[in-house]
Amino acid sequence: MTIWEHIGELRSRLIRVLIAVGIGVVVGWVAFPYVLEFLLRPFFDLVPDGTLIATSPLQPFATRIKVSGYLGIVFAMPVILWQLWRFVTPGLYPQEKKYAIPFTVSALVLFAAGASIAYITLNPALRFLIDIGGQNIEPLYTPDSYIMLIVWMMIAFGAGFEFPVLLVALMLINVLKPRQLLGWWRQATVVIVLAAAVITPSGDPISMLALAVPMFFLYFIAIGIGALALKLRRRKAGRATATP
């Protein structure tokens, strides 16, 4: 394909993505009340009589637009990934195509797992943040501040859970070796704790531990997967060499 054919292909893929996101935003707008009820559940478990307050007339409308936008991207994610896959596939070698789908699926599953843990952690994290202020401070949150805290926590946890995919990729391209990573487990523990402390939006110790502990175990799982993949590759290469 020429450069102009690539540009035309990219344009057509982007148009399809934008249409999918637009449809997702409409669906998100309709689903907003149910999503808001789901997001408020951890707060209402702690403060049964609590409510969110709007400090400006436009705040509820702006919050609904923001949430609808995020939901639109989430709902359109299968289409986005499919269009990305269709765009990059012609430029991949056969061995690269073999790894693309497992890496994409793993990234999606890990991100969803991280976001789920962030939501589960929200209740004890909110309890800590409410209790640490003392009884003289009443929790009155705006929709924007509360919802954006949840959104950024889910993004932070989801992004944190992606690092095993990067480790496996670096091992497959021989930038890192499993033995090296095993030998660096002490340094990796320090880095994981520091990273969890930095990227956790709430800054509370409960959320930090809820992110750091799974990342610690995912570190060793990634080493195991990388070592197994490299072993299978060497075995396959040996069979190919032995075949006359």
C-alpha cells in the first residue's frame, strides 16, 4: 500500500471508531442513572442518609456528559480494538500475528480485573478517608469529585495491572530474561510499592496495598509465563532444526 492508501485506510478506521463511540455515548447517556446508582453503592453503604451535592446549576449536566463519554469509550472498546487490529495486521509478520490476540485479550482481562479490584476497594478506602477526618467533618461530596475519584482509581488500578503484559513482551524479544527478573525481586518489590503509592489517586494505605499486593504476585506470574513461552519457542526451534 502507498502512503495515501495507508492514510485512507486510517481515515476509514477512525470514522468507524468515532461512530461506535458516538453510539456508545448515547447508550451511556441512557444508562447513566443505573451506572450512578452502582457507583454510589459503596458511599451509601457507609453513609446511608448521604447524598451528592451540586455546587453549580451546570454540574449535574456536566457530570452526566463526562460519565456518558467514558461509558461510550468502554462500550465501543471491542470495535476500537477490532479496527486497530485490522489496521496493523497487514504490517505484521506471521509470528507477530500469533502473539497479537493473546496480548490484546490479556491486556483487556487484566485491566478489567484491576478496575474491579478498585471498585471493591472503594468501600474500605472511603471508610478510612471518612474516619480519619474525625466526627466533626461530615462527608458531602459533589458528583464530579466523587465519580472522578472512582474513575481515576479504576484507571490507575487497570493500568497497574498491565505491567505483566509488558514484562512478558520484553522477555519474548530478549530484552529481559526470567532469571534476571527473579534475581531482581527485592528491587521490584520496592518499585511496585512506590508505583502503587504514586498512582493511587486517593493516597490512602488501603488502596495502595490493594494495588501493590496483586502487582507483586503478577510479577512472578509474568516471569513464569515468559519462561514457559521461551521454553516452548526453543523446543519448537529445536524440532525445526532437527527436521531434515
